[in-house]
Amino acid sequence: MKRFYIVFLLLINQVVFSQNEPLFTQFWNNYSLINPASTALKTKHYANVQLRKSFSEYGYNPNTISLQYEKSLPYYNSGIGGGYVFDARAQGSSNKLYLNLAYHIPLQNENTINCGVSIDYQYKTLNYIKPAAPPLISPLPKPSVISQGKFNVNFGIIYKTKKLQLGISLTQINQPDFDKLLLKNKRYIFASASYEFGKGNNISYIPTLFYRSDFVLKAIELNNLVKIKNIILLGFTIRPRDTYGFMLGVDFNEKFKLLYSYDLIAPAAFYDNKFHEVSMSFRINK
């Protein structure tokens, strides 16, 4: 009976914890996490801290934390970077360390084609000290924790002009198998397209179309960001039939940026339907 209970909880976590790639509304602030070709693409030094959290009335409070740093190597037309991501929900948690390398191919008129590769190590943990549902048996088995780590490879390409950026990437390429957790990572494809209207004016508008899929399920969202005098940032995001949200932030001399977003997933799915996201970005071009 104890073995049945353990298997049941692992299957529940496969449903709740099956999203292998963390989801950020402000994905462009840590874009190299899902597309390594963007590593050090726009600045000589770039650092970003990003937190996404749900304050759920059910007490699960899933949250994701992302830390990253990137540095350009102009002599080699390249960029290097790395970061750390913590992702937790229900009874599952994931710790990931990654290292990126990008090569930027210069074209005419400051346009570039960029290729990048990333290697990461992901350490996942499942624990069922606190059951996700009322216990099926009594008494409960002793608290138990199962952990396992795996390496993974990601690849991406970006085409960039002064106003336009197109990107496509493939993550979890080798689909690491966490056999102890009865969980296998899914391979993801990401694609994005953005264009800045009115760049250099007092008011500019940047719509971004973002697509993600694990080759079974897919999601498309439209992010809209308005810059006012390159200081005030206003925006909203729409994921059809799923998510609606808004963004508010400030940008100080294009060196420090603080951005907040609030998402509402409707109809509420499971327990994590309201998310707060905050990002702080630092850029140095000298």
C-alpha cells in the first residue's frame, strides 16, 4: 500500500510539475535563458534578477527565481553568460545552473545574425511530506524525498536589426530522463518576433509575439510595451483563452530597469492563477 501511495504522488507531480521550462511574462529580460543566441547581444555587461510568485489561498505559492549575468567579447564577436534558476510548485522543485556561449555575425547596417548554445545542469527534487490531496490511506508513509540531476543542451538563432528582432530556439534537446522521479523533460521550441515603432522618439511601442510548444501543447501570447521618454514603461500581455496582465516600470538612463507585472490566468487552473513578477536589470555599455 505504501508503494501505491508513493507512485500515486509521483504521478500527481508529473501533472503539476511537468512544465520543464519556467514561464515568465517578462521573458525578454532573461531571454538568454530560453535562447542562448541573445547572450550579450545588446550590451557589454548585463545582469538581471527576476522573481515570479503566486500568493495562493491554498498555500502552495509556486515561485520562480532567475539570476543571470552576460558579458560581450567584441574582439571575438561573441558573448558569454550564465545563470541560476530556482523553480518550485506543489511538491516539486528544480535548481538549474547554465552556461551560454553566443556568436554574433555582423551584417550591413548594424544588422546581425546570432547563434548560441547552452549547457545546463538541472537538479530536481520531489517530496511528499505534505500531500497534494487528502490521504488515501492512513497512517501516511514516512516523509520521503527523491532527487536527481541531469545535464541538458539548448540551441538558438536570432536575426536582429535596429528595430526588428526574430528568434527561434530549441531547449531540452536531449530530453533528460529523471527515471528516479518517473519524469522525463519535454523538448520545447520557442519563437518570438518584436518590432519597435517610433524608436528614438518620446513615445515608442514594442509589440512582441511569443510562441512556445512542447510539440504537444502550444501557447501564443502578445506582449505590448510602451516607452515614454525612455523612462516610463507601460504594457499589457494577452495569452488567448488563458492569461491577461499588465506591466509598469521605470528605466533610468538605460542602465537600470525595474519592471513589475501582474498576470491573471482565467479560468483558474489548479491553484496558481494569480502571479506577480518583478525584474531588475543592470546594463553597462562601457
